[in-house]
Amino acid sequence: MSKPDLTELDAFASVARHRSFTKAALECGVSASALSHAMRTLESRLGVRLLNRTTRSVTPTEAGEQLLTRLGPALREIGEALDQVNQFRDTPRGTLRLNVPRTAARWLLAPVFARFLAAYPEIRLEVVTDDSLVDIVAQGFDAGIRFGETLARDMIALPMGPPLRLIVVCSPLYAARRGLPRHPQDLKQHACIGRRFPSGALYAWEFAKDGEALAVAVDGPLLLDDDELMLGAALDGIGLSYLYEEQAREWLAQGRLVRALDDWCPPMPGFFLYYPSRRQLPTALRLFIEMLRASLERSR
């Protein structure tokens, strides 16, 4: 049996993680057909099937699962060793993969993309926007951004950005037609634009005032999973939306939106950038964090 090389093993780990040749090919920077051929070559060398393939799915076999379990930590160790060498280079290089909610990508990250890539032209930055909770280690990401309460305990979490505030808004037309709620429970008599999480769960709007906390299961004619669509629906007079204050600020100033239940909407901690505590901080991630923090300081 001839020994497989590191590139083949890394490619196998990517396919097994994503359970998709197409997604793994994008991560590896090759075509899906080339990746499929490489996996057949690897299986031939090892003399065992590692992947079950159908027209709709790719899943690791029992042997593949065991190999992936052992390979994951080893590949991370190799990556960290190479990154230590990277610190001695005049120009850092490599790929930095981040998994972030769409809102955080727009507000926190997008303003530093051009500056970061100009400063470090040999670093490739990949940002995957995903509002679901993702295992960044299993999915091969260097770091992620989430709210603090959703982070696992074995993660190092760094606060990024100011506190955030969710507020209830609607158009003046809706307010004139239906009035405004005076208490969160009044929302049950209003047309509310609901939010469905990627998990399928419906979000219950959360409020707090004078030590009292409430979560209200709202109802209405429209369910969405995108903040920008919720903003547009509120502007169109469809109903009440529960949005980030920053997102609605311009429209409130123009009088296109009005607030409701403002005294029930306290600020909350903002986003956190997080990465596994057992990992050495990769050079590209360290440089990105430094630039992101500098950008946030300037914007205060």
C-alpha cells in the first residue's frame, strides 16, 4: 500500500466534513470532478472505501468516519505548525475562514475587507454568512461571530462592537390604522412580522422592564428569516417588525418608521468573535482581529 500524501488527506477531510464534493471543491480550490478522482485514488491506495456516494449525497463509511476522527486533530496540529513558520515571513499568507451571521458580516466585517486585503495581499479571506449555530471546528472555520449566550464554554470569546438593541417598529400608516401596543402582551392583537430561525423554530420577541422579563409568541401574516426583508415589510405597512435599532435608525429619522414599546427594549451585549480555546491563534486571524478592533475604535 502506497502512503497517501497530505493534500489527499486534507481533501478527504473536507469532503467528509461537508458531505459534498461541490462544497469541498470550493474550499480546496479545485473542481468537484478532480476532487472525486482524488478520492477514488486515495481509496485505491488504502484498499478501503471511505465514502458512500449516491447521486444526492456523500457520506463517510465507518472506516471513513474513524479516519476523519483521527485526522481532524492531526491536520489542525500541522496547520498550526505551518502557521508558526508563517509568523517569520515578511508577508503573511494563508486562508482565513469565518462563519458569521449576515448582520455581523454587514455591520462589523464588510467595512474592513478592502483595508485588510490591501494590507495582506497573500491572505485569502473567506466569510460564510449563516444565521444558524454552526460547529466551527467540525466545519473547518478558524473563527465565528455570535452572541455571547450561544457560545460553547470551550471557546475564547472576544467582544466586538457596541451593545445592540432590538426595537419594535412599524410604518406611520400601520400605526394610524391599528394603533400602537402599550404592553408586550398587546402584540397578540397585532399583525407581527415573525422570524423563523434556520433550525425551524419561531422566535418569541423578548422584552424586559423594571426587572420583569417577557417572551411573547407573536403572530401575523408574514414569516421571514432575513432582517432586510423584515425592514421592508415594516416600511410597506404590513405589520410590526422586531429589528436592530441600527438597522432602523435612518428610517426612524426620516419618519418612515415609528417606535413602539421602546421602554421595554433595553440594550444587550453585542457580538463576540470566538475561536477554539485549544488552538493557537492563527496569524491571519490575529491580524484580522487587530484591524477589526482598530476599525471599531475609530467608528466610536
